[in-house]
Amino acid sequence: MNSSLYNGLSGIYAASNYVDVTSNNIANVNTIAHKEDRISFADQMYQNGIGKGVGTGTVNKTFRQGDVQDTNNQYDFAIQGKGFFILTDPKTDLAYYTRAGNFTKSNDGTLVNSQGLNVMGLQTKVISTTSSDGTTIFGDNYTQHLASSIITQEDRTISINAKATDYTKSATDVGVSGNNYKSSDSVISDIELLKTDYTNKLKLLESNPNEVSVPSTLQKTNIIYKDYKTDLKNADDALEINIGNLSIKQNYDTDPLTTMKKFADKISDIQGYTASFDEATNTLTIDNLVAGRNSKVTMPIITSSTGVISDIPAVKGTGLAMVESSRDALNSAVQLANAQFLDVQNGIPAPNQSTLELESINLQPTKIGLASYNDDTSFSVTSDGILLLTQGSNTYIAGRVSTAYFPDEQSLNPEGDNLYTQTKESGVAKNADTLNTVVSHSVEVSNINTAKALTKLIIAQRAFEANSKAITTSDSFLDTAIKLKTT
């Protein structure tokens, strides 16, 4: 009879624990990324086939996915799938893990959570810079957008950005007649063409980022006019040539040499070309300024004779080297306009690499070597956790938020504040970046089902009442037995 009293008492304790766990779940129904606690029970030892009550087994977290809710906050992230965000206490270097992605930017630009713990991941590194004057970061004098692209390769993701100072104001006439002469308008026109070519080449690389890298070359066409001095004598004489779909004609002017120089100047005035005439060799040289482009040059007529063409065709190129050849051509054109050019490649390793050294992430361009100013910078994140900073028309990779999973996430130790720590039983944290997607401007809400939680409270209440009834019944039996013995 004493056993039934203790069985009932153990049931009351169990029901009380059940209420504690369930009420905690209900209390956290609006807590970001809270995971439901689930309590289990186990029967106690048996004696002669009679049980000795119930005991609390374990309390475990249920790590099923919670709903993702839009917040319109640029620093809020939600994990869709497996894994945890990785946090580090800057004071102790202790690591914590969380599903709560309600982050913010600290005063120094570091991405942190609401408790001031650093969000860990990969900070961007500058891969290369191409500059006309040794500059390595964009200043506010670089007002002319040239190109911007994000390229995801097998082993890394890179951003390529190019800007220039205001070449529309600094451009002047260059060269001399007959020797690569260009008006200021023609210089600017060349830059616009080469800017378009660079953007198109970047788009090609975006569509096939792992293509074999082969540099482009420039087409050069030489035309020998051996008898130009005798062929150009009066106003009825003329030079003609076809370059692609264009037909260029120059009538006799002053003397044969002047006519040849003016003919070269007309070709140089065409967008994307420059030309010069060498009196010593009687050779007109036409340079195609677009890397990898071949233009058909035909019909080099001079009055009644024809010039002799020798052509060095351009190699189109492929992959990143093709892009860089286009960039170098654009750089030369910008410098010809007396302006400064800067192209920066920066990026992060791919998440599938075996060893990645995580660090805190700063979101200020001045702190990560991209620009000399932080004004007018907006922030965004891609589905694979890549953090982007945008200034005007240029977008840079700032880093990537990393995630981790555990062989046994049920064994993680809950620390409060939506934080968990690793235990021996949970196993070592492993890279989860390829096992999930990151949803921007959103957070994961609690996975508590309120209706089920309230039902559990009712069940616990009934269990408590039933066990109380078992105790009072046992007490009544004992009272009757005592009375029988004393009578």
C-alpha cells in the first residue's frame, strides 16, 4: 500500500515537470527561433511484476524548422534548412550557436547579435587591383561607373568593380595628325565602347565562370601604299577603304603625305579604332581597340591601285583572362582621357572547401579596403549567405555568414538567449553552408504549436488530478486497514 502512495507521488512530480516544460514553450511562443522542449518519461523498476512509479527521462529540443517571417530589416536573416549561425563572444572567444538571426551592425561596423556577440563567417579579401596611378581603394573622386559583376566559380565567389574619375571633363585632343590623332569627343566615345565591351565580357564570364582562361589580343592591320606619292596628284585622286560595314574615303588634300595623314585621322575618328601613317615604310597601320574583336578590312583603293594588306588577327580569348584583356583596353582608353582608372577584384572562398578560417565580419567599405568613404552604402544578402555592399551602381562582396551543424544536435547545451554550446555528446561543429539557404529581411519564428501546447497542459492537469486521486485512495485504504487492526 505504501508503494501506491509513492507511485502517485512520482506521478505528481512527473505531471508537474510536464507543466513546467509546456508552460515554458507557451511562454516562448513569440521568441525568435525558439525550439520546442519535449519531455519524456520512463517507468521505474519493477518488483514482483509491480511497477514503482514514473521518472522523468530527458528534456530535449525539437529542432524542426519554424516558419520564416518577413521583417523588412536588412540585418535579419533566417536559416531555411539545417544548421546554426555561429557566434563568438569577443571578450572570451567562446563559441555559441543559434537559429535566431535578428542581427544588427555595431558602431564599428561589425555584424553582431542582440547580445553583442560577433557573427562569424568569411571576410572578403582583395584579390587584385588594376590602377592607372597606384590607387587601391575607391575615393569619392571616382564618379564614373564602368562595370560591376558578381562571379561564382568552383573555388570562390568574386566581385569585380571598375570606376574612373570624370573623363568627360578631363579628355582633350590627343596625338598629332597622321599619328593616332583623336579628338576629345572621339576619346570619350572609345571609352563608352570599351566600357560596354567590358560589361559584356563580364556577363559572359558570369554565365560560364569556370571556362578556361585565355587572354584576348588586339587586331592590327598594316596596309602598304608603295606608290601613294605618284597615285595622289590632284583633286580627282582619293583613298578608300572598308572597315567592317564602314566605308571611309579621303580626297586628295594639299600633297600626298598630308592626304595620307588626314586619311589616318578619319579612321582614328571612328569609334574603337586608331590609325597612323609611317612615311618611311609607306605603311598605314590600323589598330582595333576592342580586345578580341576582328573587323574585316577590305578594298584599300588609292586612285587606280590597291594597297597590300597584312593582318594580325585578334585572339578572342576566354574566361577570366578574356575579361582582364578587355579591362586593360578600357584602362588605356581612360588614361588617354587624362583620367584615373581603378578596377578591384575581391572575394571569398567557396563553402565546399575542407578548411575555412572563420572571423568576425565588418560591413564598412573603409574597414575592408574597398572605399575611402561609407556614405550611401546599402546592404543585402544572397540565398547562400553572401553579404553585399552597394555604393551607387557598384556592388561589392563584403563576406559570407557561415553556418554549422552537429552530428547530434539534440545533445547541444541550451544556454538561454537562444544560444547553444557544443558538448562532447553533440560532436564537433561541421560546415553547413551547402545544406541550407539564408533568407534575407526575415527571421525564423518559434516552432511551438500553441493549440498542441494547450492540449498538453490539459493532459498534465488531468494526470496530476489522477495521481492525486491515487494518493487519496491509497490513504483511504491505509486508514481502513489501521481501523481494522485497532478494533
